[in-house]
Amino acid sequence: MKRIWQIAIALTLVSLVAVGSWFAGANIKSPAEEAARTAPPKASPILVPVEERVLASDIVTRGTARFGLPQSILITPSALKPLNYGVITTLPLRNTQFAEGDIMLTASGRPIFILEGEVPAYRDLAPGLSGNDVLQLENGLDRLGFDPGSVDGTYDERTSAAVTTWYISAGFQPFGATFDQLANIRALKQELAATVNKKLAADDTAATARLVVQAAQDELQATISAAQVTVAAQIWLGGGISLQAVKDAAQAARTAAEAAVQTAIDAQNAAEREAKAATDSVALLTVDLETAQLKAGVKVPIDEIVFISTLPVRVEQINCAVGDKASGPVMTVTNNQLAVDSSLALDEAPLVKPGMTVAIDEPDLGITATGVVERVADTPGTFGVDGFHIYFEIFVDQTSIPLEGISLRLTIPVESTGGKVIAVPVSALSMTADGTSRVQVDNNGSLDFVVVQPGLSADGFVEVTPVDGTLRPGQLVVVGYEKKQ
């Protein structure tokens, strides 16, 4: 029995040793096995497809929208009016639109019209004046349908009549003769009447003087004839009176008659000079009166008209209030062209040219629009930008979206492939030691390099042209590697 227990114990010990040896053998690793077990997992390639797309390189900046061509509206007091300036009685609201012939505001109940013209109003327009400002007035009247007659830059009676019709159609009386002009006309009329009477009297005196000259000349001829008869009779009769005495008496009578003729001629010349002077005075006074009457016709005071180079315009800002003096800058107007002011970095400015299209948006506000580069400044630091930037202006294409005063994102395509090209992500492109560019392509599990010629790069992609292989859209290229977990 003891023998059996000894055998059982021995078998148990052998079993335990065998199990321990198996366990130890299963958990003991060689250095190579341990290195293989602890090595990092093999990285796998990250593959993306080759694309066919249009590439464009953009400049992105920001700018604020505004309306273009701001102009200050100035009122210059008129010398035709007693106080020289009026008082503002009505004003428009901001964003009010004005077309040609509209009344912008009123001063002391008088209108201030707007017409198209390059030359600003600089004087009162009155009959008898000529110039480009008169030509602008005539052109404006003609466009509005008020016939000014010949559009020749001269303010005549037809122009005055057209102005009268214009004012009345707008509900205002035209501006006629001033008190001083009427007083001058009355004085000229009185002076002309007196001068006409003087001329009539001088004409009568001259006519009488001509008759006196004729009578004196007739008397001289009679005296000469009588003397000749007396001398002839004395010679024939041979009387007691000496012939010489008769001749002397005849000569004395002739001399007296000739003196009378000369006196009459001198009186005639004086009378005719007086008549001519009176005639000239009447002619001059007549012209002066006609001119005064013409100038006293309907006129356009300088403070009742504004010339703007381009119409229509909108009111941007009001600089005065009702009751203020109607003088100086009263408001600012702009045209209806939306523009965006922005700036470019010095290295970007040479790439942007007038005429380039611009994408305008503001994602947070859901705004999208388009525009065109209107101008790029020649030098940095102008139009309110700093010395490290170049100002440029964009005209916004017509849109119903109110953009004024909004800061907008501006995207300007400065380069483009023009059409679809083969493109890969920039990270797919690598360079060898000799400067050759290449991409790694997956060919059914095999990664092969294809040498390429890179082109335009934009939006994280680069245009590639295969040099010694092929690339097609959808083919996979390596952009990196990732480790398996």
C-alpha cells in the first residue's frame, strides 16, 4: 500500500513538472521574437483620387460698400436778391432720388432746380449773357421739353420764354426784373425822350440853317449881278461918278454878301453837328434801353440752379436744417453706382487690373454679388490706406441687395487654368534630389512613382502633367501614410 502511494506521488510530481515546463516554454520568447512583437505596426498609404477640375488662384480681401461719386451741393447767394441769401424752407430725405429738372430744396419759398452739366453754376443767368453755363441751361430746357430756341449758348428772348414756362410748370413764378433794373429802365426812357426832343429841335435848326445858307448864296449872286450891271452902265453913260468908285462899291457889296454866306454856312455846320450828336445819343440810348429791358427779363439766379455732371443722383447726407441760411454746402449727393473701397498688399497689387471680375459675398449675412475692378491706385498710401497697401475700387453689378455700409469679402481670380485640368492635392507632390517632381500612384496595390510637370496651384490642389507615365481622373495617389492601431 505504501508502495502505491509513493508511485502516485511520483506521477503527480512528474505531471506538475511537465505542466510547468510547458507553461515556461510557451511564455519564453527569443530576442528576435520579442523585437517583432514590440515593433510599431506597418504604416498604410492614404490614397485620394486624381481629379479633373478648373484651378484658379484668388486674392481675397475685404472692403466696405458705398455709393459712388460723392459731390457736395453748394448754394451761392445771388446778387439779384436784396438779402443775397434765403432761408432753408424745405429739405429732402436721405436716399431721395433726383432726376433732371427736379427741385432739390427750397429757400425762402424759391426753388433750387437740378440740371445736368459739367460747369458748376457760378453766376446769375440773365438775358444777354453767353457762355457754357448758358449752353447747359439751354440743353437742359430742351431735354425737359421747354423749347429755348437756338441752343447756342446765348440767353435770348426764346431762352427767357422757356425758363418762364419751366418755372410756371413747376408751380413757381419766374424771377423777373429787380427794383434797380426797373428804376434804370425808367431813367433811360426819360433820358431817351429828352434826347429825342433835342434831336428834333436840332434837326429843325439844321434845316433852317440850310435855308439861310441858300438865301445868302442867292443874295450874293444878286449882288454880283447888280454890281456888274452898275459898272457896265457907268461905262456906257460916262457920268460924273468915277468908274473906280463904282467898282469899289460893287466889291464892297460882294464882300458883304460873301461874309453873310460864310456866316450862314458856319451856322448850318454847327446846327448839323448838333443834330448828328443828338441822333447818335438817341441811337445809343435806344440800345441801352433795349439792353436794359432784355436784362430785366426772366432770369435764373445762381442760388436757384445746380449743375451736376451725371444724373440721376441720390441724397447721401444733409448738412443743414430747415431755418438755416441757404448758403454754403447744404448736402452731399452720390450717383446710384454701388462701389467698394478696399486695399491690396504691395505684392498683390500688380496682379490686379481694371476690368477684372470680383466675387462679392458675406456668408454670415447670406450676401452674394459680383463686381468689376474699376481702378487701382498708382502708389501706396493714397485714398486713406496705409503706406503698405494699394487702394483699389470695385463697381458692384446691379443688385437689389442693400449693400451700402456693409463690410464684404472680395475674391479676385488673378490666375486660372481656363478649363479643366488633371489635378492632385499639393501633398501628393514630392520632389527628388535632382529637382524632379513626382506623384506615387496605386496600381492594383503596387505603389509606383510617376514623374510630372507641376502647373498652377490653388485651393490646395496643383495642376500636374505626366512626363513618363499616365494619370487619369479617379486614379488613386498617395498623399501620406497612417499607422494601423
